[in-house]
Amino acid sequence: MRAVSIVSDGESTLSPAYAPFVERLHANGLDVGNATNGWRFFLELAERLLPKLKWVRFTVLAGTPERFAEMMIGDASRTELFDVALRNIAEAVRIKRERDLNVTLGIQTFVTPEDRDAILAFARLGVELGVDYAVIKHMSDDERGSYGVDYGKYDEIYSALREAEMLSNDRTQVIVKWSKLRDGNRPPYKRFYGPPFLLQVSGSGLVAPSGMFFNQRYAKLWIGNFTTERLRDLWRSERYWECMNYLASPAFDAATMLGSLPIQHYASVALDRHVKGIERITAPPAGTPRPDHYNFV
């Protein structure tokens, strides 16, 4: 294991174990990244942890107070949460610059084809905050299409997305995840090769090949529980390889049995192309500089 991403199926900063966990990982030589809504990423916590984190990605689902509150908690009147989040993000940016810390700070949002008006407001907010990046992603749906996202309609907000990108400057890069918008809700591969390189653990301790399988209906793919068994023992278990071999076999079809673009998507694309001989994975030439966050697949 080289790195741990604390992206959580809840808000990790609410746990009393959060800060000690980050510090323990860092002390053991692991790279650590964290996604958070920023509501509790207060000044004291930022000063304590930013030197030990490789990246922090703040989820800011809208660029205006009312829309933010509506999307984050379903109550447009709770605009004070927007102010709290932005104040904490701004403080994190200030600390990074003043202490010249090697941590990447960004904000992210998820848009549907109906969110044209929110795109530019979000991009402008990222520039105003001075974060390293503001990333705009598609809305993920599950394999049943439960959210009813029409991926074919993303073309309708193409111009707004391009305009948002043009707001980038020397300090803040506005990034549109064009590849995810292009791939839509169906992966270009059938075998799911990515999980061995990026295992996921739920907040409950459940260990599964992907967060897509945390639901009870995928219990046959559960490997074990981190609260009762050591992770390395789970990794070495027969159960681990039964799950991984199943996902890489003809018995599993990612195009019909997997939700839209899981965390392991890009690793799976590269491995699928390698196996098919389309684009082989090779070691970079000697002396090639490593990219940022290279320990995060």
C-alpha cells in the first residue's frame, strides 16, 4: 500500500479518529488525500493536517449560497453553511501559501444537463478562492439508472463548460472531466480489472472491490470487515481472490452490472486496453519526472 484516499461514504472530519488517523498514516510513510465538505475543516485542523496531506478536495456543489444549501442539505435557507465552508477553504488556501506546503487544494461539483446556470458560478467561485483547481464532473448513476440522468443531454451544456474552462488563470485551473462526460454511464470495458489497484473500505469497515458494491445486494462481493480483521489478512485471503477473479472473468459484465464510472474506472480502462493489446502499459523512460500524486491510481 502506498496511499490512502479518505473520500468516505460520510463526512470523515466528524470522526474523533480522523486527525489521528491521518497523522498515523503519514508517520508510516503513506500518502494521504481527503475529500470533505469543509464544514468542520477549521483553522486548527488545517494547520495540523495540511502539512501531512497530499491533497484536499472540497465538495462545493454550487457557487451560490442558496443553491449550495439546497443541494447539500435540501434546505435553501441554510446559507450559513456556504459561508462556513468558504471561510474554511479560504483559510486552507492561505495556510498553504504562507507555509509553502506541498498540498493540492481544490473544489469539485457534479452537474447534470439541467445545471447550465450553476456551472459558471461554480467556476468563478474557484477562481475567487484561489484554489489550485475547480473540477466539474458528471453525475454518476447506478447500474439501474435510479437517478434518471440522461447522459446524451450533456452536449446541451457544452458551451457553458467551455466558458467555465476559459476562466482558468495562473493560480486556478478550471477542469471539466470531459472523459467522464464522454464515457457516459456505460464503461468501454467488460472485465473490471481496476479493483486490485484501488480497494475501497466503507465507513462501517466493510471491505469491497469497489464502493459500487457496498450495497447489501452485492454481499457476494464483500471481502470482509476492517474492524474485525486486519486489512493485510483480508488482502491475502482466498475470499479476496475469489472476488477479484470473478470481476475479471466473463461471468461479470461491467457494461451491464456496474454503475457509471467508479473510482477504479481509469485504471480499468488502461488495464483493459493493455490486455487487448490496444495500448500496452510500459515503464516510462529513465529520468521521466513523476506526476503529482503518482501514488494515487
